[in-house]
Amino acid sequence: MTTRSEAGDATCPYLRTGRDPRSAAWRLESLTGREKEVLLLLGMGLGNRQLAQELGIAERTVKAHIASIVGKIGQETRTQAAIVSALAHDVLCSDPSCTRHPAKVSGRHRGHAAA
Ligand SMILES: [Zn+2]
């Protein structure tokens, strides 16, 4: 049996790095409806081509959206943005039938203050 010398590796990465991707969730409000849509799908792990197909837009447009999103939510890469998306799905998703919303008021749409 080996005694792992790097027992410190068990440290929770949230504690170790002092980062919490979900803390970017409040910035999501600055995104447009389309950007939220792109980000939601990005959080599903889709690549540019799949995103383009899913949204019926050009790959180039997808890239432009992602660049804008990454900047707006204060991240550096699309991967970081995807992680924020996955963790903050309940903030982004406005589908009333979504089952991933933690006990949100059902029935009415919230947060969509129109434009
Ligand atoms: Zn959802």
C-alpha cells in the first residue's frame, strides 16, 4: 500500500483556489436573450458547429456571440463560460418546464423584464 505524499490534493478546489465559477452568475443579467441561449447550450458542452446548427445561425456568428458573452460575464475562455453556464443553469433557463430549477415559483416567468 502506498501512502500518498500528496494528501493535500484532497483539498477542495473551491478552497484551494478561492474561486467559485458560480459567483459570475449575477453578471448573466447583462446578456441579451440570444446570448443567454448560446450560453445555455455552451453549458451542455456543445461545440461551435453544433451550436450553429442548434440555433440556425452561422458558426461565425456563434463565435462572435461567445466572445461577447465571455467578456460580459468576466471570464477569459469559453470553457470558463461553459462552467458558469452549467452551474448557473437555473439563472439562465427560462423554460417553465425545466426540472433543474431549485424550487422556483412556477407558473409565471420571472426575470424577463422585457426590453
Ligand atoms: Zn433548464
